[in-house]
Amino acid sequence: MPLSLSDSSDTTSELNLLIVEDDEDDFLILKHQLKRAFGGGAKFLWVKSLREAMRAVDLDPVSLILLDLGLPGSNAGSSFRPLAAKAGPRIPIIILTGLNNPDTISSLLAAGAQDYLIKDEVNPQLLEKSIRYAIERSKATQEIESLANSLASTESELLQAAKLEAVGRLAAGLVHQLKNPLGTVMFGINYLSTTLKPEGTTAEVLERMGTSVERADEIVSDLLDFSSAAEYNPETTDISELLASTVEMVDHRFQNAGFPVALQISKPDEPIEISVDSRKMKHLLVNLIENSLDATESIGDLESGSVSLECKLIEGNLLLLEVVDNGPHVRDEVLARATEPFFTTKSQLGGVGLGLSVADRIARLHGGELRLRREDGLTRASLRIPTGLTHS
């Protein structure tokens, strides 16, 4: 009958070998040779079918699989591929076969098998060598894949940083080119409005011109914020005071929202001091809060809008600041791009897509991370920053 790992007396073994073999005589021969190869250094789990093997991979710790290609009801490769998919890259598989079929063997090696052994040619030395090499190759492959993923991620981050720097330089140049002309135009509008005291259509045109110039000035200010986001002037700040100051900056927006919406604040119970650039941190939080406020405007009459600013210590050395709103569902692909410069879903309302991009740059400047996600019907903008805190 099939054995479980507990049937072996080698309880201190380092290798847990899953043997998938329907023929008991072949299993006993293989087990004898494995014991000669590893002595007490291996434990054996014997199963007779692919179904049992799939279950064993889930339930038992397995170092390597020895798979017989001649299982009942399977042809060449039909048992290997589902088992390989189940085992994944962490568990290497060695093929056992009674036939030396080069085409089949080549296809299985290309599909991920670490090695193959012809049953009649197996001996303890060959088994030990094949198993040791298979495990080492599997580990090396996983390390290479992990390194490749890490390099790809780093390359993506460096590319994004280079793009942001280029956009920042462009924005800085545009700000200086646009700020003075806009100021001159606004001065002219104010002068005409005061001197001519226009009425009717003329007054309406001047008012619209003034509104447009103010909007253009806001865009220029956003560009200025973006271009200067890399400047960092930290100071010791009490978190509760920073939150209170932030609320004062956005209170008028909630008072004049034109729809039912409330801002709730959750401050830490104990005084917390942290070294941050207070002006930039308030700018970051204002951007997040105003973004949430804009989102709740489209709820309609079914419920009141709700925006909350929450702050707490997590994991001992991290400060979590979260802005949460009950605005409409936001698609995952939109959240994934929300911090890209100039990406916006509010272009029809005059948005230029810099608010969250500036917030993300400020978060990174503080060694933190800004994450946007949808959870339990709420949109959460979560900022995690290292504390460097002293508790008073």
C-alpha cells in the first residue's frame, strides 16, 4: 500500500521525496536505491496516481518529485504537465521512464522537467547526482527569476524617475515663462473693471476673462508645485497640529461644497512628533482630501458624501495616514494610473492631472509610499512614511 512520510523512520531527513509510481515492485526497487544513495537523509512519500500526487503537493512538504511517465490512463507528458503546473517552480520534477524516447524526453525537458532517468539504468550514484543537481538547478532558476523581476522593477522605477525629472524641468521653465504674462493680463482686467465700471455684456466678458486667467494661474501653480516637489526642508512637527492645520486649509471647500458632505478626523491618542517638510506634507494631504471631496460630489441624492482623515502608528516604526471616501466605484486601471503626471478623469472640469502626481512625489521624498485602492465600497488613499518618532 502507498506510504506516507510518517511511515519512514528517518524523521530528521532533509529531503522529502514524492514518488509517483503505480507499480509496487518498481517503487520498492527505487526506494532501496534511494536509501543506499541518501541513507537517513531522505523521507519517501509514495503515491500511485496523478490525483494522489496533486493532493500530496498541497498537503505535504515536498523537496522533489520522481514521476513515472507510465501511469495508467496517461500518455507521454499528460501526467507531467498538470503536476508541474501544480508544483510550480519551487518543486523540481525528475522523469522516470522505461523507454528511451528522445522526442518525448526533449519535449518534457523543454516544458520544465529537471532531468530524466531510464529505469533500467538507475543506480544509487546516478540517483543522488540527479536529485542533488535538480534541486540546485531549481533553486538557481528561482533566484535568477527573482533577480530578473527585481531588475525589471528597478528599471521601471528609474525610468519613471527620469520621466518625472524631465517633466519637472519642463514645468519649471513653463512656470517662469507664464507667470508674468498672466499677472499682466490679470492686472489689466482688474484695471478695466475698476476704471470703466462696465455693465451688461462687457462686465460679463471681463468676469469670464478673469475666471479663465485665475484657472490658468492655478494650473501654473500646479506646475510649480510639481517642479519643486523634490525640494525637501524637514522640521520636527506634531502630527495632531499638522492635521488640524490641514483641516483649516480645506474647511471652506466643505462648507461651500453645494452638496451634503462631512469631513471626519481621527487623530492619534498620544502626542507624536515626526520630522517632515510640513508645508509639503500639508500640500499632500490637501490634494488627497480635495480629490476625495470631488469624488463624493457625484454620489447624487442617495446618500451624503463622507471623507475621513485617519492617522495611526503601525508596525512600530511606520505612520499611516489615510484619506477615505465613499465616492463612486473607481476602476482598478484608473487607480493604477492615478499618480501619473497629467493623467486625469476630470479634464472636462479643468483638471490637469498633477495633484496626485505631486502627492506621490512628496510621499517618496519622505521615504514613504502612497497607495490607492478600492475596498469595501470605499476608496482609500494610504500614505505610509517612516516615523523617526519620539513620543512625549
